[in-house]
Amino acid sequence: HDHEGNPPQEEVRIPEIPEWASGEWTDWKWNTMLIEGSNCRDIIDNVTDMAHFFYIHFGLPTYFKNVFEGHVASQYLHNVGRPD
């Protein structure tokens, strides 16, 4: 989604699946959920904010690690429920 209209780099381009329209697949279904006032940056903030799991998700992280590889962020989390 380049603001200058450039095509995506090859390594992040969505692959073509020619069989999708062959009739052998079920019809596509697209579900959306609009959350008013949200911003895509909130997702990245949550990836890096370990403390919010305790207050927002009622869990206590016992292991927390983020790995950033190019455009992909992976999170490794072990969590236990809060006693309350």
C-alpha cells in the first residue's frame, strides 16, 4: 500500500493463485469489522508493549520476545491468567 502508488517489492507481493477461479474452490467470502477511531499503529504498539497484557488481557506474561525480520514481526509469548 505505497502512498506514491508504486507496486510492492517482489518479496512482499501477494502471490497469484490461478486455480481460485477454476470452480474447484468455494466462493470467496470477505468479512470486515470496522472499529471506529482505531489506527493501524495501535497494532504495532501492542506488539512491543508487554505490560498491556496484564491490564488489558488479564494475563501475566512469563516469557515475551519479539523478532523482526524484514516486514514481518513475530511475537513469542507465554502467559498465565491473573489470579483475579
